Amino acid sequence: MDKTNLYDLDPARMTEWVASLGEPAYRAKQIIEWLYEKDIGDADRMSNLPAEFRRSLKDRSTAVLPEVGEIVRGADGTEKILLRLAPTAKPSGKALKIECVLMPAEDRTTLCVSSQAGCALDCVFCATATMGFKRNLTCAEIIGQVIVAKRHLAKSLEEETGTRRLSNIVFMGMGEPLLNFDSLCRSLRILTGKDGMGMSPSRITVSTAGVADRLLELAEGFAVNIAISLNAPSPDLRARIMPRVSARHDLDALLEAARQVGKTRRKPVTFEYVLLAGVTDRPEQARELVKLISRIRCKVNLIPFNPFPGSDYRRPEPQEVLAFQKILWDADIPTYIRWSQGLDVRAACGQLAISSR
């Protein structure tokens, strides 16, 4: 009999699963408290559960998290965590590896989580695309990244002075979150649910390369921040640098979805725009971008390209980045430059990739 991984169950599914064992609904809440408030997945230690039920839990469930392989720390304090996933029967049975990243700042620590092993898209400015697509991550593998990061921060706090704690989560790691929609939604219910981790949705951002048909569904279901990886002011250029997602979701449909989302939310939609020297960073392209998004309630994050082995693209010079930003600011579009952290350990935006797999 296959055992159920308890970290795969959001609150509603946990209640259903507990009921299938003939137990009252409140047992689900007790298990969730052990998993997320007390960080205990061992059924033997869940002392407020009846002994017979604890034995049943051991027989029918597991509480398996990804295994930490290596943690690499950059000069700016960024930490890239390599995780080994448990082998699965599909598609190959091989144990895969993923990466997530802890990014410290003065007032917060942000965790960048992955949603897929590899990526099903082929954006030219992203190292993860060079891996190809391996498989979607389970909810347990997504939530596992959060738990592993929290444990690491707690251990670091014991060893050092400071008050580092996990304050923000961004779905900007390996993979396209909206192409793993079920696991994404399960993990968001655990992260934000009062019967879960109880995290404010305003501290969570989901980034998409532009899966338009799932965008509104995400916005209707969760009050998380939404970031759209736009990266080009015209359909032709976008198709050149983001061919697969552009072929499936045209730019007009994506912008209309963004417009609808922007109308109904407290915070504006964020457009992410990777600046590739000589490709997407020219002043005339900034002016085209203004025309494209000026009627959408939004802000823009400019991301100077982060190089990776095998790529022929270059990062623009700082003055070119600033000139591009000024054109958008002059058009009353709030525009910010994201100088990425963790460049020296290949932990920056677009650099995550597993070379040995």
C-alpha cells in the first residue's frame, strides 16, 4: 500500500483523509499543528493523538521532505540550497535535484522556491531552460523547501547573533508555477491558511512567464502578489526570446488578463523585464513598452541579465539600465531595478540549473 505524504495534504484534503480513516475532523487540525506549528512529522511524537491512531498514521502515512545536499553561501549572504528529491516511479524513477535560494535583506529574508525540476519552457535568458523538463514538484516538495529553509535559519540563529527569519516567499525558482497549478494551489493553501502556516498572502509572490489562462484563476483564488515575466514590448521579439510560452499564450491575451487582475487587487500587477544588452534594452523599446502597459495598473521590475555558462547574451551597462528606467518613470510607470543577489554562486534570477543530473 502506498503511503500518503502528510505534507502533500492541504487543510481540506487532510480533513478528507482523516475522515477516510474513521477519525473526527479535529484530528486533521491536530496533525497540521504538529507539522507546521511544532515542525514535527513523526507520528510517535504527536502526543495528543490516541495511541491507536498514531499507529495507524505510521502504517498509512509518511512525512518526507527533500534532503539537503549542499548549501553554498555568496559574498552578499545569499544562500543557495541544493535539495535531493525522493525517487519516484514516474517518469524515470531517478532521484532528481532542485535548488532554492535564501536572500537576506536588512528587514526581511526572502525564499525563492522552485515549482518544477527543470522547466517546460525555453526562455533564452534562463539557465533552468537548459535542463529541460524533468517533472512537476509535489506539494510536499514545494512546502519542503520552506520547511528546510526555516530550519536552516533557526540553526543559523543559534550559531550567530541576529534575528533572521523567513518573511517572504517568491515562486521564482526553477520551473513555471502555473504549469504545476494543482501543487501550487495546495502549497498556497498550506502557506496562507490559518490551519497551516498562517502566512500573509501579501508576503508571497507568484511569478509566471505568461500562462494567461491560469492567471485569472490564480488571482481569484489567492490574494498573493502576481508578477508577469514580460521581457519584450512586441510579440515578435517576445516570441524570439520566449518561444514556447509565446506560441501558446499570445501577448494580447496575456495583457488583457493582466488588465483584469490589476482592476481587482489592492496591489498592482508587477511586470518583470529582463534587460539583454542590444536585444531588449534600447530606448525605443522602453517607449514601446510604455505604450503597451500604460493602461494597466502595474509596476515594472527591470532585471539586468544574469549571465550563465553557454549563454551568448550580455548584461547592459548600468547607464543603459538607468536610461531605460527613466523613460518609464517619465511616463508615470513605477519602475525599479532589481540588481540580483547571489551572482557569485549562480543563485541570481535566471541562474538556477543542475548541471549533473
